[in-house]
Amino acid sequence: MTLASRVYFQSFFLPNINLKRNIAEMYVTLRAVKEDLPIVLNGQLLENGEIEIYFIAVPTRERYVRKINEEREVLIAQRNM
């Protein structure tokens, strides 16, 4: 995980899984060799005390956000001409 995601995971996920017994749709970013991978994770605290975590990669969201930011920068640059 990225540093920001680790801090978020440790300060939000771990305390809340113990209080609420489940977490739904927490967005974090995993470190990868070529490019960071955004994921959505869900977790639940099982009766035996184990934590079960499911995650889904959402790379298209990251590309979509990046494209929006690029378009915004182009529009700002055109406006400042």
C-alpha cells in the first residue's frame, strides 16, 4: 500500500472493523512495479476473531480521474492565454 493508504487503513479500517464488525467500500491504493493500483476493499470480522477482506481492482477509475485532471489543466492553460 502507499503510505497514505497504510495510514488510512490503520487509522480507519482496523478500529472500525472491531467496532462495527464490517467495513464496506474502502478505497485504497496498492503499490505495484509499473503503476499504483487503486482498489475497493470490504472486510468483516468473523466469529472466530479472524478478519476476512475482499478487494476489487478499479484501475479504470484511476484512468478516468487522471483524464479529467489532464482536461482541466488544458482548459486552465487555454483560459490563461
